[in-house]
Amino acid sequence: MKRELVIVIDFGGQYNQLVARRVRECNVYCEIYSYKTDLEKIKAMNPKGIILTGGPNSCYEADSPTYQKELFELGIPVLGLCYGAQLMMHVLGGKVEKADVSEYGKTELLIDKKDSRIFKNVSDRTICWMSHTDYISQTAPEFEIAAHTADCPVATAQNEEKKLYAIQFHPEVLHTVEGKTMLSNFVLGVCECAGDWKMDAFVEHTIKEIREKVGDGKVLLALSGGVDSSVAAGLLSRAIGKQLTCVFVDHGLLRKDEGDEVEGVFGPNGQFDLNFIRVNAQQRYYDKLAGVTEPEAKRKIIGEEFIRIFEEEAKKIGAVDFLAQGTIYPDVVESGLGGESAVIKSHHNVGGLPDFVDFKEIIEPLRDLFKDEVRKAGLELGIPERLVFRQPFPGPGLGIRIIGEVTEEKVRIVQDADYIYREEVDNAAADYKKEHGEDPSWMPNQYFAALTNMRSVGVMGDFRTYDYAVALRAVKTIDFMTAESAEIPYAVLNKVMNRIINEVKGVNRVFYDLTSKPPGTIEFE
């Protein structure tokens, strides 16, 4: 069965990945391409639909991103969003001008064409998210206005016969209350996609692809224990078994018991058939980090030492046919290889492969997936939930959750404190869900303990102490680009504090970090 495809053409909008995710939530496969992509290439892909993203430019300016008129004459449904809507009108003979009143934020949308296919099952009045300074002052010929707002006369224009839709607002963001319905109407209704792209089909298809590509070759994978590399290992193992070798470097900066958990799943007694090499390099890292306090210096040492260790193990293994990586779709796009938006991860390994491993080709079984889809694939492969739903964890590990010098004692302190904190938050959330049938509103997206470099006097029993202060961090966020401190109930925090003080030797104070991002970061260093 040939996979249906919807293409997102990126004009530099900040929500390009979100648009693609919304399409995939309709169980339709979606990819992002730059507006510089040749029309012939797009035609060759035979997409069921095309979506044009927003962007920061004014479409009527000479040097602004644009696309040729023929795109709208292919007979393929096209949906323009924000800048994409304005560009569609501009190219097809409408008029776009600077607005007297800019619209930004939640705005009431009034539907004029209640029989519009894009507004099927959408309320006559609904809330949408606007973000524009230009507006469509005149629709292109053969288009009709389908919706408006108090300050925007053309909030939506459409040519239903040609299946062309221009939406001035952003249906992809959660602030547009019925935005998912609108996008679903386009993808499943207008584009007539079947919506049968499911994760079990992806896993089965990918395993088959890997077998065909690898043949009887050997594959080497650096297994960090994170979600991406673990799911990549699971897929490769199901496909080629012992032709896969995974090297797991335990640098001693993982969360409590994490190294043993990874080995339990992928090691000799685990559930996957592969060659597993665990390198216990804890002391090697502690020695290298001794006396180092500057955050970037610590990061550099941790990263470089990993490369040295992986290089040593790769030399023992000898030549392999493929080097595998847990690259996922946001990494591909953010590395400048997919869409047009600003390159965020120019350092990512998508563009620069290690030159110390003797291999012929790279293999990236997850490069088409977003993080939530990677998790679904992990569950489909039978990887335990505790690993699949593991919280984000920085590459340098606890090395950047310990302020100042990293020592074995400090690692023990932060591991134990962090374990207690996560356990109590999880228990409180589980109790709430059991009683109310849903997660509590305060449940954070990421939460961990960090060790400050501050020591102070305390009193424990009849003795004075001079010990460390632990900081608890918990944030609520949608995209991890911005974040707010989570309002965890005081009773939960108080229990965490009591347990840490009583159970973790070397700690006599516990703080709760209220800082948002910005100005702070989610991590500590």
C-alpha cells in the first residue's frame, strides 16, 4: 500500500513543525519542504494536499519568499496559513496591504460560509489565534470570503471548486479552539486522505526497509539510554538481530539506577536480540572533571570523552557497514535539511558524521518521526513504558545539574534527591488520577532535582551541620522553548523536602525554583 503524503511548504514560520504534527494526528504522513523546493520535485511526490505556512515577511515586497502560480493549478488541494494565505491571494491576483490595526492573540472568528468544507462541524462563532500586521484587502478572482473578524474582513477566503483555501489565522495552535477540526476537514475531507498511517504499520514497514538496506551487513549504534536511541535500537534489533552492536557508555552522570535499567532492557538478559557493550567509565569521567567548574568546560569534557570511548570501542569492533543514529524529524528540520525556518541545531550530527568509525553508510530509522511518534513506536516494539516516557535528559547528564565541580559524592547526592522528588511527584499524580480520572492540572512536563554549590549551617538533632542545598525544578511547557514554574501542591513539596533531608546524607536545605523560561533556562547550566 502506497503511503499518502501531505506536504508542508515552509516560508519561515515558527509553527512549521506544529502544522506537520497536526496533519500526522489525522493519521496522514506529512513532510516539510522549503519554499525553494522545485515544483517538479513536488509534482513527482504526488501529494494528496499542500499546506503553506506562515512567515515573517510581507508577500508584496520584491525580495519576499514566494512560489510560482502553477502550484495552485496542479489540481492538488492547497491550504494557505497566515503568510501562506496572503501569498496565495497575492499570486492569484488578490491584494494584500499593511493593516491599520494589527491582530495578535485570541480573536473571535465569525463564519460566513457555514457550508464551507473547511468549517464542517465548526461553531458559527469560535476563537482563533491571529498574528499578522498585513491583511488581505481584496480576494483573488473566483474566491469568496468564508469567515471574518471585527478587524479582519478576510479571515478566510476559498475557491471550493479548485480546493484552494486561504486562512489568515493559525489553526495549528491550541489557542484556535476548533483548529484541529479545521485541519482535519482539509486533510481528510478536502484532500480525501484515508487516514490509515498508523504506528504499527510504520514499525512493520521500517523493519522491512532496514532488512532490505542492511542485508547481511553489520550496524553500530551509540546507545545513550534516551528515548530516541533506545527506540532506534529496538527497531534495528527486530530487523537484523545480532548484526547490530550497541555501545552504551555509562559516564556515571545518569539518573539513579538508569544504567542498570538500560542494560536490563538491551543487555544479555534483556528482551532484544543484539550485541550489547556496556562501558563503565564513571571513574574516568570523575577524574577528567576534577576541579572543573565552568559549565561549558564541563560540557566539552563530557562530550569529548564520549567520543574517545566510543572510538576505542569502535576500533575493537572493526569495520562495520552502517553507523546508526537516533536522529528524529525535528533534528532533520532544525539542521536546515528540511524546512526554511531558522537553523536551531546546526551542531547536530545530521550534518557531520564521526570520522573515527570505519563505516560505509549512515542509517537513521527514526528520521521521519516526531518525539511523540517515537514514543508510540517504542511502545509498539515492547520497550517498557518507564523508558519510553522518560523525561528529557541532557546529553552531559547530571554534569550540568551539579553547580560547580562534579564529584562522585555530589553525583550520589543529586541522584538520591532526584529519585525521591520524581517518585513523590509521580505518586501524588497517580493518586489524583485514581480519584479524578485525569492528570492533575499542576502535573509538570519536566521535573528534577539539581545540586547547588551553596553550603550552609543547619541543625539536625543535637548537631550542627554544614551541608549542601538541593534545588527542585518543575516546569509546565508545550514546546520547551518557553516554560513556567509548575504549581506543585505544598503538601507534596513538603513531603519531598522531609524525605530528602532525612534520607540524603549531605543535604540540609531544599529550595523550589520559581524561575520561568525566559529569563532562566529549564536546565541549571
